[in-house]
Amino acid sequence: MAAVLIAGLVLVKQSRAAVRAAGVGDEVMVPKFEVDPFWPKPLPNHWILGMTIGVAIDAHDDVWIVHRPQSLDEKESYLTRGEADCCTAAPDVLEFDPAGNLIRYWGKAPGHDWPSSNHGITIDSDGNVWLGGNGAVQPGPPPGSAAQFAAAPAPAPDADVNAKQIYHDSFILKFSPDGKFLGEIGSANGSKGSLDTKNVKGVAEIRFIPGTHDFIAADGYGNHRISVWNADTLQFVRMWGAFGHTPSDDPLPMYKPDSPQFGNPVHCADPSNDGLIYVCDRKNLRIQIFKYDGTYVKQFVLEPGTRGDGSPFEIAFSPDPEQKFMYIADGSNMKIHVFDRQSLKELYSFGDGGRQPGEFYAVHNIVTDSEGDIFTAETYHGQRVQKFVYKGMVPLSEVKSGGASAAWPSGGGN
């Protein structure tokens, strides 16, 4: 009898597993994520992060971030001026291993240009580090210094910029993994607008086209375009504006999904494995899709009622070869949208505004590692990076039943 009961239990478990694998009836199966509230581990030396405005994954699944040391306020940087035991800004660039240990860090050094407002980071196949910037103004006093807080406040980095104004961060920088300067596209204050083939103007993000040595720049805060550059020669390859048209710097109203040109900022340009590029036209509330050569394919609108900073901030894909799922960071609505990439159908979203693990304050960047885990960075007063662990495929009803808090670990809060 005992043997029969055990056999029956095994059959029941196998049956449940089969139903779970196939979905419940015709229910869609979706990826589930849970926040890791202990990732990364605490930083040393009383370091803290400012606005965290770039995150990238390298070939070892190490996580790289870039932040803005000068964005700490006066009371966050007492240690810098010797006024208290804590705190001071961490170096601009930090590398964490998959377990969340800080393993490398470096920052601004003399002898070459450096952004007045860091923005975006990516790691190429050789491990080199590429940085963008979106600072229109000239560099200020050292972060945390008395001189910084005595100076007049700089304009907000998200401010729209007329194409005729001088724009400091008109360049992209290339470094070795240890922070050695390797090269530069453009030069400080060099941009002449969206048709310039020597400079960029406020690059939000850099991503490499699979199987090539070319990379795409979301070029972006001062310009109104996508630009493509060769990583070996550092030379211009091609550019395009909205709908694949010639870029234009004519001033147009924001929040117009039918706008004939990109607004500011063009905030992401993420290539998929099947020859497409997904572009975040953030304040026009849309994502436009192109072929690698700039041929326009289609667009879709994300959260059309949004104002403020707009809706699509950055995009990441699931790591399967087909990249079945697309994850969109939405910094104004404080959530991650989960889409079926082929149908462009939103399946669900997770996150909400707040300070607790799994919540967001201005989620700004998003990437995935080879295990399918998601990493996000938060700007403004968010000032952190978070890890969301991939927990496998589950029926859609399971994640929707949790509402905005669906990413909290199972049993959390009990």
C-alpha cells in the first residue's frame, strides 16, 4: 500500500510539473523575477553613489555602473570636506562580480576630456569601457568640495538644448578595463549639431551591433539622431533621425508620438540578434524600430498619458537566442514593462515608486546577464543599482496576482 501511495504522489507531482511547463490551459507563460535586497554588497571607504545613470554587463557577467559623483548634496559629502566621518562619492566607474563584490573602480583622470555629466556605459567584446555624457555646461569644481556648493547650481542635465549652443559633452570616451584612456570620438564643445560627422552631442547610451565592430549611439540629449561609429577607427559610419529621415534640430513640441523627428533625449538604441534596433524617443513616448542600416520598420507608443520625463528610458532583452522577451525601464511611471518582443504585446509590469528593494525612483537603465537576471540603475535621488533574479517561467496569473510588488521575494515581509 505504501508503495502505491508513493507512486501516486510521484505521478501527481509529475502531472503538476507538466501542467506548469505547458501553462495553465492556454495561459501565457512569462518570466518571473524577484529582487535580491542584498545585492550589491556595501561599498568601502564610506563611499556612496550619486545619480546612477548607466549599467552594463561584460563577458564574465560582471556588472559595471557609472554614476555622477557631483550629484551628491552637501550633507551627503561631509567626509569629502573633513566635516564628519561620512560620506564621500564613490569613483565614477565601478565593477561588481555576479555575487555583488566590488572588484574594480576608477574615475576622472587628467590628460583627456571627461564629461561634465556622466551618462551611459557599455563594455565591448575585448573588455574595453565606453562612456557617454550629457553635460551641456562646462565642468565644475571637484565633487563634494566647498567650492562646488559655493558655486551657482548648473542647469539640469535633462534640459532641452538648442543646437546652436556650445555643448561640453560632445564626445565618447574609450578606456581599458583598468581605466587607461584609449581614445575619443569628438571633442569637448565641438558639436555643430545633428548633421556633424566628427562629434556627438549628449550621448545617452552606446551599444554594439552584434557580429560587428560598429556601435550605435543614442545621440540624444543635444542631437536628435542615432549615429553609428566604428570602434577600431573611431570614425563616423552613418546616422538617421525619426522614421529613418535626415536628422533635424528644428524645435518641436514634446509628447507627440507622431512627431516627424526625435525629441530630446533620444535615450536608448538597443540592437537585437535578428537585425533590428529599438530606439527610445523618451519624451515622444514611443519606441521606433529600425534595421541595422537605419531603415524604418515600425513604432509603438508606451504609456501615452505620461508627461514629465517621458516613458521609455532603456530596453533590455531576455538572453535566449530568440530574445523572446523585451524589458523596458520606465523612469516616470516607476516600473519595468515586460513585452513579448515579436508581437509587441505588453504581458505585465513590475515595480512601483518607492525606496524599498524592488521599488524604483526614476529607474533609468536596464540590462540582463547570461542567466536572465535583470539589473537596473536609478537616477535623481534613486542613486542605486538593483538586481532582479530570474526565477523561471510561470503562468501570467502568478505574476499579475502580486500587483506592483510581484518582484518581492516569496515569503518576504512575513
